[in-house]
Amino acid sequence: MKLVVQRVTRASVAINNKVHNSINSGLLVLCGIETNDGEEDIDYLVNKLTNLRIFSDDDNDFNNSILDITGEILLISQFTLLANTRKGRRPSWDLAANSDIAKPIYNLLLDKLQNQDLIVKDGIFGSDMQIELVNDGPVTIIIDSKDRLAPRK
């Protein structure tokens, strides 16, 4: 599972030109789910995401997490994060899970984030969505659950 995490001062998701959900200060999280992702990937990402220190403290250092600032999360499914562009000009999404596999995993990720005493909102899985955000910093981090399996160097 791959996440693109953006620190935002505000973000919203619209569907059919109507705002579906919005957040204030917090994280916009785009989520791509691979065919072999499971609960271990979710648990790793929930822990990593909620404890990631990318918010400033009083000294303007990155010492606070989303939990520390009581921020909000806007979670958006986005299979295109798994694009393979190695060959040709048309991306391949062979690694992306089909919706029958991805939707339950996405819903479990959403549930586990909501159980962290955070306000967590989302789009509609599989919908055509328009995202607006004000990236704060800008701060953008990519987290891949497969990184937990790599040996430390």
C-alpha cells in the first residue's frame, strides 16, 4: 500500500461539483492499494501516519504528529499511485488491486484511522473526485508499507 501524505491548512473533495467532505489543518492522504496488501500493511501505515512528526512545535521544528495537534485527515483512494511507467507511454496499473479486493482494505484502513481519536473523513471509493488543497510548507511525504520489509542499511 502506498500513501502520499500532504500536510494541509485545508482540503476538500468534491463529487459531481458538490463538496462531499472537507478538513481544516491536518493531512490529505492519497491511498493506493496493491493486490497483495493486507491487515499488516494497514497496521504499519496507521502507526506510521499517526505518529509521523511533520507538524511544527513552538520552536518551528518538526516535532509534532497529527495526534499532537489534534488535526484532521482526509483519506482518498487513488489507484493511480501504483502506476508503472517503466515501459512505453501508457501507464500500467497491474499492481493495483481491483475494487473487490481494494475496497474492503480501504474501509479497514479508514476504520482503524477513525479509532485513533482523530477526525477522519473520506471521499467515495471508486468515484471521480476533484481534490482541492492548500499544501502547508509544502510538506509531502510518500510512505510505502513494503518499506517495513526492507532491511535497514
